[in-house]
Amino acid sequence: MNGTDIGKRHDYGTTLLLAGHIVLLFTGFTVLAAVFDFPDVLRLPAPERLALFEAGKAVIVPAYWVLAMTGITQVLLTVLLYRTLGAAGTAGLLALVFGILTGFGQAMGFGRWAILVPWLAAQMSDPATTEAGREAVALIEGAFNRYAGMLVGEHLSNICWGFWLFFTGLSVRRTGLLDDRIGRAMMALSPLMWLLAAEQLGFDAPILGLLTDFGFPLLALIHFALAWQLARRPQGGTAKPLGAGAAMVGIVLYMAMIWPAVAG
């Protein structure tokens, strides 16, 4: 089954997932930036990070639950897009595989903050915990931060995310069901994720911050563009190319998303 023989309910469901996925991601990161000094907090020593977490856990834990659920929405939208673009052949299958791997990696990376870290933070702040116990807690938190967070949640997930973008973009171009320019944009932005994955290997340069601040909003626009195309295309047919109106809306949304980085 592919995009030429599925119903509009499928398109509408995929539309909601694509848009909702981005809204959840930006909401979670915005909340964490405000109450947890994310992402700079990840570079602090474990005791300081756990102290900040314990102080704001009433907001931080739900925010991380939201982000963990974006791993699930990534899997769901990957599967639904595969059904839409199934005629893309091997490229479509590779997009399916890497999209699912991306989602599971993100869920594991974010999920530790909702399950493991609250316990570690409580142990660290417990007056009954000895100094040796606090050192052990800091070691455990640091190890999980580097494994579940840096290796699984960031490094491997970003690599898979880049491949998902590339092969999904290639699928969009091969099927011709959606605007070809969206496919080209996805393929062009896929190296962004691979560059970000290099940070966990020791690559540290100012360009990484710029890519995060100004590149991720472009990924958000791609999701919204896919959602708009799927919502408006005729059942089983080909979507009309994005017009000037969509371009203007995209520019406004992009400026709104990058404004905190520009103004800050």
C-alpha cells in the first residue's frame, strides 16, 4: 500500500503527528532551557547538575517525559510516512529502519531523566548519604549521561536521524507525491545531524551552536511543510507544489523560532 491508494484519514493522522511531534520537541526544550539551563547544564559536574535537577524536578521531570514521548511519535510518523511513500522501494525501507532507530534512541536518552535521574538526585540530596555514597552517585550519573545520553540519545540517534532525513527526502523525490523541493531540503539538511553527532567524539566548534540555533528550526519547517502537503493533497493523488503563501508563513515561523537565539 502506498500514497496512491490510502485514504485521507491516514493523511490527516500523519499531518497531526508531524506537527505535534515538532510542537512537543520545542515545548520540551523551551521549558528545560528556562528551568534547567539546558543544554549548558549537561556540561556541569554531576553534583551540580543533580542539585539543579532536584530543585526543579516538579517541572523538569514532566518536560523530559514529553521529550521521551517524541521518540515514540518519531516511530509513529516514520511508519505512517513509509506507508505514504512506500513506492520508493529500498530508499523507503531504509527511511523506515533509520526513523525507528532514531525514535528508540531518543526515547532511551530522554527517558532516563524521568526514571533514573530522580532517584539519583534524591540519593545525592539525602542527608543520610555518606560522602563516599555521593561520589558513587556522581559516578553513576556521569556514566549514564555519557552512555544513555551522549552515546545513545545524541550520537547514535543523530546519525540515524541524518540517514532518516536523507532517505525520506529521497523517497519524496522518487514517488513524486509531494513537493520535490521538500525532498531536496531534507537531503541537504541531513549532514547537519552527522555534524552534531561529531560533538560526542570530541569535535567542539562554534558552528555546532549555530547549527542547533538556526538548523533545527529548518527541520521543523520541513515537518510542517510535509504536514501541509499531506493535509491538502487529494485522496490518492499528488499534492500541489508549495506556493508563495506557504513560503511567507514559513519565513514568519522561522523568524519566530530563531528569535530567542538572535535576541539572546
